[in-house]
Amino acid sequence: MDDSSLIWDDGALVTIDQRGLPHEVRELRLSTVDKIIDAIATLAIRGAPAIGIAGAFGVVIATRAHTIAGVVDVAAVQAEADRIAAARPTAVNLAWAVDRVRARIADGADAVLAETLDMLAEDGRVNLAAATHAADLVQRLCGEGPLQLLTHCNTGRLATSAVGTAIGALRVLHERGAVADVIVDETRPLLQGARLTAWELAEAGIPHRLTIDSAAAWAMATGQVDAVLVGADRITANGDVANKIGTFTLALAARHHGIPFIVVAPESTRDTAMATGAQIVVEQRAADEVTGFGGVASAPAGTPVFNPAFDVTPTDLVTAVVTENGVVYRNSDIFDAQGRATAPTGTADTTPLDSRSHTADTADHRQPSAEQGQATAPTRTADTTPLDSRSHTADTADHQLPSAEQGRAIAATARQLYDRGWMPGTAGNISVRAGDDALVTASGLSKGELTEQDTVLVGVSDTVARPGQSRKPSAETSIHTAVYRTRTAGAVVHVHSPFATALATTAARPGDAVTTLRISGYELLKGFGLDDPATVDVPVFPNWPDVPRIGADIETYLRDNPTAPPILFITGHGITTWGDTLAQARDRAECLEALCELIARTGRTDATPLEIG
């Protein structure tokens, strides 16, 4: 075997059987679709990028098997491709890779093979780029080193085809002389950390120590961890991360101790068609993986078992997601635009877990919100809210008076969206409801440098700034108050995200008519809280130089259309979204931009402009 873990040799995929490691390095030769599927299902091949490429080679094998006299039985190969893609449901790379080579089936096995070999070569380049970007980020956040790092499961060349993702970053840091020690979680129940990662790190000469999963938090508490580096099996549009079971626990511990939690993955792991982690199908594996190991029982016979292969880490606990394109998501609630930690390493984050998004209105956790009519959890009470509704219940502050927390939440969210390029310069604005008033970003300030003082309190009924304030409210404040006068929203976000702004501009009709853009057939529509997520009609408003006129148009439309979605376009002027909380309003802006990017990249025609008046 060479440095690649996947080799194509004379009609068969050759790889290391990961089930035998570390005691036995045995070679697998997979020459049928059934053998490919079995290797993926039994974890002989594992790791999101690796099973994706293996699945693509499976389609090569299927195409060869169903070609007679130069004619491909396309339907038969597609059916085999469906079987391969379903071998493991959680990792998006498997379906992504199979879908990528499907387009070449009709061109014959050689064409499918060429596409797969291109993918294999790309994987090594992609992993090295992502690993290098991640290493750069770690040193920017934690210093040049030597560093104490922690990783989970296995993300090296065994899990990819070459280099690795999180382990790739460890390799890069080691080459720079920046690694003092790597703590390796054993990763129960199949011990991928103990069996595979420890083997790879030893092979690379990287200093490391193996520990039980449940000791990781104590390692952080005792100052033995500067940063956590993990991989991913799927990253949804809002930034939730599916990865090996135990990752969520690490993220919670890292947040508590103010330690960077960095996800390293290829772009192919990002699933922009899936709105949130609540939609991820988490694979449940066999009971005997938990009740024993290596054929030796460790629990009474018949013991019921809960054995999810993965968990989903909420986006708010993720410091950054790094791909071959660099840092594609950074949690600005934890790190500023220059990459500096706002909570020092080793300092506990005293924010209650029930307000973990840090973009919520957390003014008074002692009183229930009149608007939401529910009690908040006390400090350090675990958040038991289901993942798909967590942003709806986080912000339970007393909205009658603005607070420093509300100002900090606005500033943090603005910096986050500025980092994404959605609030360039002074463009864009954010507000939260405060009883009869709204707290809105001040005019003329860079959103990348906002502080809690850079907000203005305005009346919802008249859009007039309350007396005694030195700053002026944003020019688009009338857009925000139009929403508050017609909806029971707790927060509004207005940004200039590129794909959504472009789609709205091309869909708009000449004149002063409001256009409705009908979008259907996308999973991301579930991110808007619609009664029927199959289709949404999004209003597109003309962009008037007189901004209060835009606000008036919006108010009229929302009054006339009480079931309108909580999202809208303004031609050439960005998007506006709202929700019960600031986190929810932000999430909806993220979903809308991801949806528009998906429409632009796929070229699908499911977005239809309809003139309504």
C-alpha cells in the first residue's frame, strides 16, 4: 500500500481492512458491488470522504458488470448506485460521490472510472488545503506552540484517501514543530481513536496519549488542551455538525472552558440542501457493539442498547468550520474578526447552556417572557429543547427594556454576518424588540467593529429615536418597525447576502409592483417555519431611494397577507428575515441565502416570479 488508503487495481478497489488494525494490517480487494457495500456497512472502510470515494468505485464496478457488447444497462446501474448510496445514511459524502459519477454512467465504465479517479486525486489536494487552513487557524487562536491538542475518532488517511482532515491539520502542525502533545479519545464503542488514530499518529511520529472519552472534559479542566480538532460527516446549511458520537459532548466541554472547537472537513461534507441538524438521519448500530468487544461480552445477555453512530453538534458550539476554501464559518460570538478569543483559554464560559447561541436576548433569566409565556431555565441547567426547535426557545428575556446583553447579542451577530461578507462596510442592520420599542444598529458604523453601545432605541409605532441618545438609527429602521407593527417578531435581520440579493434582482419586474418569487421542491424550505414547507411565495419589493417608502410597502403587504413567510427580498437591496429570537432571525437569513445559492448552482427552475400588483 502507498500513502493513499484507496487504490484502483485491475478492476478492483484495494484498501486496508480497518477492522484488523492496529494488530493486523490486511489488504482488502473489493471486486463486486456487494463487497463494496459490505465493506462500508461493516466499517472495513470508514470515514466520510473514504466511503464516498469507495462508493464511486462501486458504481464503476456496477457499470462494468452491466455493460454487454458496449451497451450499458443504465437502469440496472442506477439501481446499484441507489444501493451503494444507502449503505450508510448519515455521512453526506457517500451520496454526494455516487451522485457525481451517476452523470457518467451512460458514457460507459471508463468514463465513470475517469470521474472517480479525478475525485480520488482531488481528495488528497482538498484535504491538504483544509488541513493547512485549519493549522493556520489553530496557531492564530492559540499561539505558535508547542500546543496541546485533542481529537476524536479517526480523521486521517484511513478516513479519507490521503492526508486526512483533522489529523491532517495535526500533521501540518507537527511538521511546523508546533505540537507538544495530542490527546486521543478512544472513541467508544468501536475504538476508532485507540485502534486507528493512535496507529496513524505513531506512524507519523506525532506525540500523543490515549484516553477514555469521558476523561476529555477533565483534560480541558486541568489545562491539558489548547484546542479541539474534529472531522465531520455532514454539515447542514445552518452550520450544525454531524460527527462520530461523543463530538457533541466535547463541544459542550470546550465551550465551558473557552477552548476553540474546530471542525475540519471537505466542501463535499457541507450539505446546503439540509436546513438544520434536526433533519439528519442518525444511524443506529448493532447492540453487540456496546454489550461487548472483540467477541467478549461485557453486559448481561439481552441488555437493551442505545447505540447511535453519530451525534449532531449545534452550530453555536462550533468555533469554526474549515474546508479547502478556508474558514467558511466562524462563530463570532466566541472569536472576533481578527481571530482572537473573546473568552480566554481555560476560562469557563458562565453563559447558561439554555442561551448557548449568544445571539439571544438574555436580559433577565429570572423572569418569564410575556411574549413567549414560558419560564426560562436557571443558570447551568441543561438545554433539553429538541434540536429542531432550540432557537425558538432560547431568548426568553424581559423585552420591556433593552439591556447590555441585547446590545452585545446584536454586536456579536453583526460581526458574524460581517465575517461572511453579508454586512460589508456599514451595510445591513439588526434589531431586537424591547416592548413598545426596538433596539437597532446605529447608522454609519462598520458591522465588523460594532460594540454593545452602537445601538439606538426607537419607537415601533413611529420609528423615532428615543431622546437622549447620541447615535442615529440605521436608515433601514423603517423596514424593521414595519415588521414589528404587523408581526409578533422578537428580532429582525437585514443583510446583503450575495446569492439571495442576486436572485431577487433578476426576479424583479420593472415598475413599482411587488413581485412574488415562488420557490418549491427544496428541503431548506423547512427552515422558515412554514405550515406547508413544499412551496413558499417570497415577496420581492422595489428598492426606493426613499427608504420609508420601502417600509410602507412592506407594512401594507404584511397586513394584507397575514400568512406571508418571515422572509422577504428587496431588489438590489438584500433580504430581511425575522423570528421569535435573534438566533432564529439569523438562522432564517442563513437558510434563505443557502437556498438561493443552491438555486444558482444547480440551475433548477423551481423559482418562478409572479406579479401580484
